[in-house]
Amino acid sequence: MAMHRDLRDWIDVLREQGELVDVRGASWDLQIGALIEIACRESKGFPPALLFRDIPGYPGDRRVLGAQLVSPKRIAITLGLPTEISNRQELAAACRRKLATMNLVPPALVKTGPVAANVLEGSDVDLLSFPVPRHHELDGGRFIGTAHCVITKDPDDGWVNLGTYRCMVLGPDKFALHMSPGRDGRIMRDDKYFRRGEPMPVAIAMGADPALWLASISEVPWGTSEYDYAGGLKGEPLEVMPGPRTGLPIPARAEIVIEGICYPGELEPEGPFGEWAGYYANRGLLPVPEPVVHVLGVMHRDEPILTCAHPAKPPSDLSFPESVFRSATMWDQMEKAGVPGIRGVWCHEVGGARLFNVVSIEQHYAGHSRQAGMVASQCRSGVYIGRYTVVVDDDIDPSNLWEVVWAIVTRSNPERSIEITRWCRSSSADPAASPYLKDQESNPTNIYTSKAIIDACWPYEWRERACPVAQISPGLRKEMSAKWSDVLANIVR
């Protein structure tokens, strides 16, 4: 299958594969978000991508795409993997193999692209000319940036970072930019531009290539551009063009690009916004002062598609793609850190792909399981809150919560199986962090968490004498499948 060139090519493939549904007449005010949430939470399987059309109050050519990557097939299409993969752990393993063998591919610079079909400047700029959703009933505004790429450039080293940092519309030509402490874009902004008293050029791209958005929500190493990373995932360069107002490289085939400038010391209230862990966790329902981006210009394609994500109590349309790719990157980072015998990794949707992470290993030596747990909890993909890390034996599917909890309650002994590390990295989005600490606006970055590493493996020294498992053997299961296929088709659904 040829790789898609942009979001529109990708949507065409989804239509052919039965992975997309058109929804007509849903309002930007709560209804788009609610339909995405219902689809993700109540579907018996994986929901389709939802393309919203005929949005009340907007021209018929303005569209919104949600639930982009909430199925194994859509992630496989995005990354050029076999589309028959349906198992969570198989998909994470396939992504990890791709990461282990891929080379970075820098973007191809072009003079212009489809995104420059329509150019808006000055009084023509109106961010709400796009059907920007109000996602949740308690949200403090309309968020134009939820499934997008915020593009910034390191003023010292010149590398370009893309991250998904939420953007709330404040007016026709300005938006608030929320970046969590420790994120690459936040480090660039605070420790480089703002510390020197310099403004930071910013661009945000909506409707970018899904592989680029997947890279922007992933844990890409500091100093590595997500453009190069996404090019490596696709095996071909993405096309970028110079932003005419910021000089930043912008995706030439994106749907919408906004360029702006962010000044140090200028803050306006932002939020609240229901976030990935399923809570209003920043300061509850209070807005928080955030830096303002003043819009210099907007470009968009004809009939533009605004991409959005609807974070909420898991499962959401963010939790599955983040689980898949965070699991793959954690696996890759652990192997590169020298942990052998890894048989599977899954960062569970129930924890928003961050709070509850499980590693399956084949034990090779005493202390192996503790090593795996410690490294998983502190590697780049696990260090952001990462409250619980569980290590299980290789007969346990780390993506299956039934099996994981069964291993915890039957193979672990709390006094020897649980390690607690303190003063670890947290976030203002951490729902368990003290609200009183978050109230300290003058220094809101000093938020910590503790981490539990749960060793749910059989103790290495007597693993050979561990209790046999009571379940049918693979051979008997195969025999039953052959003999009772008609019956099983009716009773196993």
C-alpha cells in the first residue's frame, strides 16, 4: 500500500477501508465533543473516525475530524504496518520493531503548498471562522488546538520541535498557549526566549499528516525534530515550506496553519479544560494565567478540515493512540537502556497512557524484574507522572487488565513486591497533586509525585517451582476450535 501524502489521502484510504463515518448537523457547542466521547466509550469494538459536516452556523465547506487514530487499523494505515493487526500488544510490538529499525528522514523544503491556497491577515483573521469546538460542559472556552502541532524553534541549536500543547481562543486574533512543565516546547519558551526577554515565534498546524501528529504526541528525544521522526515513521520526507511571517518550517500539506508571536510576561486566563486523565486537574474549574499568542496570519486549504481530540475520562480518542505509541517508545527506550528479555509493554488507557504502565519480561537473573520496573518508571516515556509501573512474567499479556491484576494479586507479596520512589516528576495536570500547591502561581512547577513499582513476577529464586496455572492448554484450545467451530462462533463474541 502506497503511503498517504497528507490527511486527505489518508481519509480516502479510511473510506475505502470502512474506517470513517460522516456526521452531519452536529453543533460545535458540545455536540461534536459529546459524539466523539460516546463513540469511544460505548462502541463494542473500535469506533470509526468521525468527519463532521454541515455544522450549524458555518459554511458547508468547514469540517471537523475527530477520533482520528482510535483503531489498530488506522494506526497501521498511518505507519504502513499490516492492517490485519487487531491485538493491542501485537500492534505495540509492531510499532516497536519499526522504531528499532527506522532512520530519521529530514523534511523536504518546498516553496509553497496546498495550505497556502487561502491567506488571511489583519482584520480578515478570525479564529472562530473555523468551527472550533467547545468540548465539555465545564470548559472555559473553545479550544482550537487539541489534535494539532505547535511548532517552535530552539534559538540556540536551531532544531524544530512539534508538540501538542492546547490552545484556547481568546479573541479573533489571539489564543492562550498551555504547555506543561518539562515539555520541550515549555523549556524552549521559558528557559530560552522568555528568560532573555525575547518573544517566541509560534506556528500551529491543524490537519497535518497523521504520522506527524502521532510524532507530536510522542516522547521524541530532546534535540530530535518530530519532522525527522515522522519522516522516519513514513519512510519518506514530509514537505515543509517557510512560514511567511515567522520563518518557521510549516507542513505544506496541512489543512490550517496559524502563525503568531508570544511575548514574555503577557498572560491571560486560560481554561478550565477537561484533560487526558479524565479530570479538570490544573486548578479545578479556575482559569490559569497562560502566555498569549498574537496571530500574525492564517493559511488554509480550500474546504479546510479542523482536526480535534476530545480528552475525557478514559477511554477517549487520545488514550488509545497514545497507549500504542507510548508503549512502543517505552519498549524501545528500555531496550536501549540495556534491559533484556522484554516480551511486551502496555501503557494502559485507563491511566491515560501515562499513569499505569505494565512490562512483561522473561526473567534472566535475580533483580531483573526490579531493573525493568525502575527503568520503565524513569525512562522518557514513563517519567511524566507514571504513577504505577507493574512488571509481570512473560505468560501475562500486559495489555490485558484481567491478567495483570490477576498476576498482582496472586504472584506478589506487598512487603517484598512494592518499591516506592519519591520526589519524582509530576505535572499541573496530575489530578492527585495538591490543589493548594497548584494555587502557587508564582512557582507552579514544583509539583512532585511518588511512584510505585509493583513486581508481580514470580520470585526469581523459586520461579521454577511456581504454582501451575489452571487453564486449558494451547493444544486443547486448538482441538476445540477445530471440532466446535460452529458452536464457538455463537458463544464467543
